Amino acid sequence: MNGEGMIMVINREITDAENLKELIEFMDEPDVCTSTPAEWRSRIGQSRLDAVFVGPDLSEGEIRTVVGDVGKLDPNIPIVMLHGGDQ
């Protein structure tokens, strides 16, 4: 991947992912992309991943797959595991 860097937000609930995307963009990150666990790889295109945020609604299997696949791209990409709040 030789393109510009991006941050990926992966979550099944796209509305929650979009809310986090807006927060990250507010903090001056120019390129933030949201995706479901099944589609995130195709959304990268030629971009370089700078970080990945993994939503709290992913199953353990989805988390293992995402973390493993991100590690195969580059083991140094930061992965932030988000925790859902108790309501």
C-alpha cells in the first residue's frame, strides 16, 4: 500500500462507526473510513492504514479475524478496541 494514510473504523452498526468517524475528523485526521467487518479490506484501496478502531459489537471471531488480517498487512498498525458502555 503506497497511498495516503487513513484510519479505519470497523463496526457492524454503521451509525456508531460514523459517529466515531466524525469525532476523529474533528481532531484533524483527514481521512477516516468506516466499514463492516466483512468489507473493510475492500474499502482500503491504495491507502495505508494508520490505525484501526474496532467496535464493541463485533463477535470474538470477527475480532480475531480483523486483528489477524490487520497484523498481516503490518504488525505495527495500532488497533484500538472500543468498549460498549453499560446502560
